[in-house]
Amino acid sequence: MNFTILRFDTLESTNTEALNQAKKGAAEGLCIVADRQTSGRGRHGRVWISEKDAGLYFSLILRPQIEMRFLPLITLMSAVAISETLKSLGLNPDIKWVNDIHINGKKICGVLAETTETVKGLSVVVGIGINLKSSNFPPEISEIATSFEAELGKICDKEILLEKLTHFLQTYYEILKNENGAEKIRLEWVARSSYAFGKSVKAVLENETIFGTTCGIEENGALRVETETGEIRVINAGDVENLRPQI
Ligand code: BTN
């Protein structure tokens, strides 16, 4: 896959732009980057605050030729690539299921993967937001979010971050597409996430809330949670929160 980077000063959302470009037939590997977003989107309809140069706002167009049942693994693959990127820049990341990246329990990066039908078949847009500065966090997220600035005392150069990110996305996407790729990505994810096993969690689903302990992931990346009654529940979508503070 060849990466082509299209840069913008301001966009509503890099994901919206990438979805539009994908619909028009843009090639796999097109990356949309903006200095600022006016309607940055998070998961579950949340807003992703995107002040100028306070973060990296990035969306990648993929046209994955993988079995449909493994499509959710694209988000796990992205989390692994981001984790490696941050590690290479001196941070110690953890992946919170399914694809939030945390440093010492605080979120530094979120991923929003969206699919669309296009003239060239199904496309997946992987949108990644990485916090560079903390100065623009509103009070309600300043306790739960972090940034390069907060962790390392300096902002990471955006171009270096972008170069490393595209490098690792390329590496792990190739792994996912090759033989036993799904299994390999699951193992890579499990190796980088404290949420894979033995984490006491609360999973907020559309119609219910489940309490239990994590016990691995399914072949499509869904999270397995053992409840107090010993039942194994499989979480495909929803928010999962750690119940116990880290020691
Ligand atoms: C989340 O954790 O809720 C996902 C956040 C994803 C934010 C990124 S920023 C670049 C891309 N464009 C968007 O509108 N959202 C994603």
C-alpha cells in the first residue's frame, strides 16, 4: 500500500473528508490530515475537540480484502500500530478495549473507524486523534485525558509522529492481510493491552450494564467478560471502564 498524504488547514472532520473521497473512488492509502477540525467526531456520537495544532487529526482510507467477519480487527490493528508509534516516541501506552490508547490510565488517543460503500466496494476509514497539548481540554475531560505535552513536557513534532504512524499502520495492516493475519493481530493486541485478561470492568451496552472480569477476546476482537455468576458475556460494542484503580 502506498501512502499519499493530503493536508488541510481546516476541515469539519478528517473522517468526513476521507469518507467522501473514498466514495468517489480514492485509492487505499490516502491519508487526510487537518491542523484543525470544526466538527471532529468521537465514538458514540461524541465530540472530538480539535483546536488548531493541539492534536494530530488523521484519517486513512482502506479497502481491505479480508473476510467480513474479521473487519472489526482493523480497529485492533490500528490500536497496535498507534501503540508502537507512541512507544517509539518514549511513551508507555496501554490499549483500553477496543482501541483507546491510554498512558497511566488517561486517554491520549482515540480511533473512530467508519465504513462506507463506494464505487470500488467497501471502504473503511480509520480516523485517529492523538492529543499533543492539554491546554484546550475542557474541565470535564482534563482528569481523564492526557497528551504528549503532559507526559513528556514537550509536544512531539507532528511530521515525525505522522511518519511513524504511517510506517506502523503499513506494517500491521500487511500482517493482518497475510496468512493467519487475524490471529497474529489478536496476539499483538493482547500483548499490548492490560484489558485482555483479568481486568475488573463495567461494560455499558445499549440496553444494559455488565460487571465482570475480562477473559480474552473473540476471533473478531470482541471482548469476553466473565460475570459474577460465571457466565461469559461477549461485548461487541459499547464502552468498557476499568473498575479498580491501577496499582
Ligand atoms: C474516540 O475515542 O471517541 C474516537 C476519536 C476519534 C477522533 C479522530 S480525530 C481524526 C478523525 N476525524 C474525526 O472526526 N474523528 C477522528
